[in-house]
Amino acid sequence: MDSVMEENNPDNLDVPLPMDRWIPTEGDSTDPLQDRLYKHQYHMFLCDQKFEKWKKYLQRQFEKEREEILKKYEAKIQELDAPSSPPQKKAKGNSSRDEFFK
């Protein structure tokens, strides 16, 4: 049930994604502008995490819905994909017309 909760709540940041860049912790610098930069970098990292989790969640939902639709309409899809029988060839000459020219 926990995995269902995670799927339904993509905002949950309990499962961290790997950090692709180094983000220093607040207070590493004596410069207030540098500290502010670190805060913004960390905020961007959290936004990236949320975005990736949301993207994966939506991809899973899409795949589930797609499978349900394919199962529901499988017979119709097979009917449309089945090769149709070739059309009957019509005789080139019209029998009444051929008799007229004899």
C-alpha cells in the first residue's frame, strides 16, 4: 500500500533522486550573496526532483491507461488490423455490349 501512496502523491520527497551537481550547505560562505546562491541552487535541485518524480508518475499512469484501453478494444483493433480480402475483379467487357458489336 505504501507504493500506491507514493504513486498517488508525487510531491513526496522522501525518496531522493541522485544529486547530479554539488550543492553546498547554507552557511558555508561568509558572503550573504553566496549563501543566497546556495539556497537557490538547492531549491532548483528540489524542483528538479519533483519534476522527475512527477514525470515518472505520469509515464506510469499513461502506460496503465494505455494497457487498459488496448485490452478493452483489443477485438476492434485486431478487426481493423486484419488484412481485408482483395476486391473481386470485374469483367472488363460487358456481355450485352459484346453481343452488340458481334
